[in-house]
Amino acid sequence: MSQPVIILVRPQLGENIGKAARAMLNFGLTEMRLVAPRDGWPNPNAGPAASGADVVLERAKVFDTVADAVADCAHVYATTVRKRGVTKPVVTPEEAARAIHREAGRSAFLFGPERSGLETDDVAVARTILTVPINPEFGSLNLAQAVILCAYEWSKGQGLAQPPQVELPDVAPQIELDGMIGQLEEMLDHAGYFFPPDRTPATKRTLRTLLTKPGWSSQEIRTLRGVLSTLARPRER
């Protein structure tokens, strides 16, 4: 199976377990394992934080030790941003994801407690260390952020559906845009906007540059010209 297992080692808060479940399901991961959760399991605070990722929480399994949790996994990645006194290969989430898709056998990502991360003994169980380039002055990722980094990289090879594209209207022809700009210039001239007179050409160029930056649709131009017409001839109330 290419889908990796997400293992939370001694998680402390139910809310963080729920947020991790939400991060997992966003990218198609559903198998969560918990090692000695501090407040036991199930945890009533996890559900609301999962924001609908209940399937992950319902299937979550609890283990007493890291060794038990990874017993059926051939490839175990210990996530950490700190240097450890253990000599193991070090990879990024992207490199780990490629390896998971390529190699046979179950894979698992280990995530440590919120306050301290994985202990050295936890890391020793893993085959590989997984880390990310991070600001050396502030190397603090929360649990859900760490999970989502790994889940996202794994999901790249899964062909997940992209957000639906919104069909954009056709861009208005130049004659419509010129008509709107001419209407605006006429109104501004009548209102005494172009002052002093010697700055008028430069001011008009600035207005045209501003108004021609976006790709106006015909409907947008009609709407704005309606606004201008109303300003020029206010309706009686």
C-alpha cells in the first residue's frame, strides 16, 4: 500500500489530534495510529477540531509503544527538526513521498508530542529521519502543520481533484473600454478634476493606465458606466 500511516506519539491535546486528522483527510490519508495519548482515547475534543474528518478519528487505533505501532511497517520516517545523536539517512517530505510511492511495504510517519517532539529512543526505531528546511531562528511547527507537509507531498502522485475552475467572461473589446474611459474623463473634466491644465495629459495617461490593467469584461464595463451615469445624473429620491 502506498498510503502511509500517520502515527502520533504521545499526543497531548485532543484538539491537535483532530486538526491532524483534518490535515490528513484533506490529502487523502485515513489511517491514524496513536501511541499512548496523554488524555486517553477517544477524546471528546478531537471531533470538533477535525471539522468533519470523523472517518479518520473513528478508525484511529491506539498502541502502547512506538514499536507496537510500527510493527507492520517496512519504512518508518521519524519527523524532527532537531539534530539527533543517531546516524540515519535524512530526507525531506518530498523525497520521502517519492520513496513511499516507489517501494513495496507499508510506510509510516512518526510525529512526536506537541511540546518536545520525538525522543531519541523514538527516533531510534525509525529507518529514516525526515526534516524540512526551516528558519533556524524559529523552528517551531505545530502538529497539524507537520502532518500536512508530509500528507501534501504524498498526495502529489495521487491525482486528487483540483478545485473547480470558474469560467471567466470574455474580455471586452477595446472600443468598449475606450468608451468608458472617455465617459469618465468627460465627467472629471466637468467637475474640474484636471487641474492644473498643464498636467491634464499626464493625469489622463495615469487614469488610462490604471483602468487598462485588468481585463475588463463587457458586463463589468456596463456596470461601471451605469455607476458613472448615475453620478452624472443622480436619481431623485
